[in-house]
Amino acid sequence: MYANRKSQVLRQSPGLISKTDRPGPSYLTQLNAIVNQKEEPELYRALAAEPGDHAHHKVILETLDRLFDGLDQPSQEKLRDYIVNSHGMAIGNNIRNLVNMPGEIHQGGIHSWARDQGYEIDAKHNPKGLALDILEAATVPDVNYRMHVADKYMTEAVPAMNHKINQLLTDHYSNQKRFADANVLDKYNKLKAGAGVRSDSPGTSRERVLHIDSGGGDVSIGEDVLRSNGKNGNGNGKGKGNGKH
């Protein structure tokens, strides 16, 4: 039987389930751990979900997880570490794999487009393209073959989906909507331009770089910025995110 959402999150991003496996609350908990809302309220607001936003998995959770289906624990860990370390991308509920986007361009926008392109597996639609490749790979017990198919998905489907997400967000609103003044926008852009991305496997070490898209392109927040916030614990609060992600 195919894994439920909690199992999907656990094997793609171990350690990132607390009270819920939903991406919205997970995003908020991680954001609260790395950005001090009191010290940097405008930056926090720029990164936080707005009313009506859904937290979307940029590397689609359910689709990628088919490659984990049926593997034993060591093979799942091998596959996860390979994807994360080889491609420098987070998966599962890691905050770097989540982007807040308005609900109206979520299910009817990026997900609909991804299905049409053959990038997403959905029970109501006949699979094609890379989605079909993943389903076929899930019947092969060799983890090395599944790693090969994961390479194709991460290098072809994910960049194309990220580009489409940026198009949808740009069409929906401008960068300035999330910023109170030009100084905050300037700081946002400097953070975006100045930091790199770690490739550590999720759950094996604390993330020191935040790299997400909050409506105006990717944002990278370096270790020095995160450390200056002086907050190491997990935050609490209610997050958003309904439907598929």
C-alpha cells in the first residue's frame, strides 16, 4: 500500500513533523526558529504566509515519494541523501522546499500545469512523461535505478516547475506588495544575492541557510544573518496550507 502523507514527510524530511505533517505549520515552525519576528518584523512578514496562502512543495511530495515506495530503511536513506546532496535541493517539509503562494494559483495553477506537463502523479489523471517514469521505477527494487530516475526529475521537472511558479507569482502580484518600504525591499534583495545554499541531508544537521521563494523570487538567508537573530528553538503558531502540495 502506498504511504500516507505522514510517512512521506518522515522519509523525505525526517525530524520535521511535530504536531502535524501539514506543510503550512511546518513552514511556520521553521521560520520562527530562524527569523526573530520582534527584531526583524518586516523581513519576517515578507517570508511569512499571507492570508489565503498555501504552502506548496516545490519538489512535489507525493510524486517524488513514489521512488521511496517499497524500499527498506537503508535504501530510503540512501535515496534521500543522494537526492539532497547531489542536487543541493531540500525535499519533503524542509522550509527550503516550501513556497507560500495564493490558493488560487496553487491547485488550479502550478498543480494543474505540472500534471499537464507530466511532472505530477495524480490518481484522477493518466500519468505521462516523467510522472510515468517514476511510477515505472517504483516497480524496480534497485535503488540505483531509482536514483537515476530521480536525477531526471530533479534536473528537468523541478527547474521547469520553479520557473512556472515564478511566472504565476509575478503575474499575481509585484515584489513590493510584501514590503513596507524600499529599505526592506533592498535588504531582501541583498539577502537574495549574497548567500548560498547548503546541501545537507534533511534531519542530519541544523539548516544554516534559508532559501525560499516568497513571491518575488528566491531568497537566500546566510548563516551569519540567521545566527544574529539569536533564536534557536522551534516557534509555535498556526500555519496555512490545504489541499495537495
